[in-house]
Amino acid sequence: MSAAEPLQDTFYLDPVLYTGRPVNTDGRLLKEIRTYDLLDQLNITYQRLDHSPTATIEDCHDVDKLLDIEICKNLFLCNAQKTDFYLLMIPGSKKFKTAVITKQIGCSRLSFAAPEYMKEFLDITPGSVSVLGLMNDKNKRVRLLIDKDVVENHEYIGCHPCINTSSIRVKTRDLLERFLPYVEHDYTLVDLPYLEP
């Protein structure tokens, strides 16, 4: 490796907070561009950061600090039979507890869904899980679960535009009242407890 080549395990974060889509879309995936197209079509204002793929929770914290939001986890889950699929949004400070969620939504034990289902239903890959991927769920296979703290206590949420080399901040209200109705997805409120460390 030459001295000019960046280290592959070094996280790069452009500190500039951009408003709206990138001016130059060269090298960006079509699914990312389609995400910006839809947000613009719905007149949803968003701020964007560009970075290398997020690999660690520390990377995510750096992104969230610049976006001035609390980290929000997006988890892609399924039941044991792999017939029901869920996207769970919870504050980063909360822990995912299978027993709590399954009791609240009345289903069998949940686990993380395989990447092939993520690709098939949401057109996203591991590390890029995002509520915005619901725009690709044309057959409505994925049920959205949102922790009540996200809805009640977060003016903004941060998510990826279907790829983890950018992160955007949108108003929670715009997500709930504009984006979700347009993509014809409802959501179920769940309540996960904060756990002692």
C-alpha cells in the first residue's frame, strides 16, 4: 500500500452539513438517488452528511453529533418461521429485548432477518438499514414498529438514504405524516424500557 492510499479501517466523515441532495451524483447508487427524489417530491426538508461506511457505534455517534440528534437504531427482524418481517426503530440508548417486543405485538420470538430478505423487501444491505427502505417494499411485507420515545421525544430522526455512506436528518413529523402515508405503511408503537447498564 502506498502512503497516498487511505487505511481501509479508518472512518472518514465530511464535517459539512449539507441541505438537500448532492449536487454531483457521480458514483452514487441509484437507490440513494431515488431516496432523494422521493423526499424532494414530498417536499421533505433534510440535512445530509457524507462519510465512509459506518462500521462501529463510535462512527454512528460521530455522525449523530454533527447531525445534532440522538442515535436511532433500525433493526430488521423476522419471526421464527420467517413469514413475518419487521423494521424496529428505537433510540440508541435502549436495548432490544425480544420478549418485550413479542408480547406487545403478539407474535412468536423475533430474531434478526437474513440479508437476502433485507435486499428482497427493502433493497438495502446490512449496515444500511433505514426506515426509508420502506419506499421499496411494494408488496407491504415489512411491518414498521417504532418505540414511543422516538415519536414522543425526538423532533428529528437520523437515517441512511438506503446506503450507509450518507446519513440524513429529517423531522419525525415529516416521516410520520408525509413519508409513511405516501409509501402506504402504517406503524405500530411499542414501548421498550431503558435498562440499567
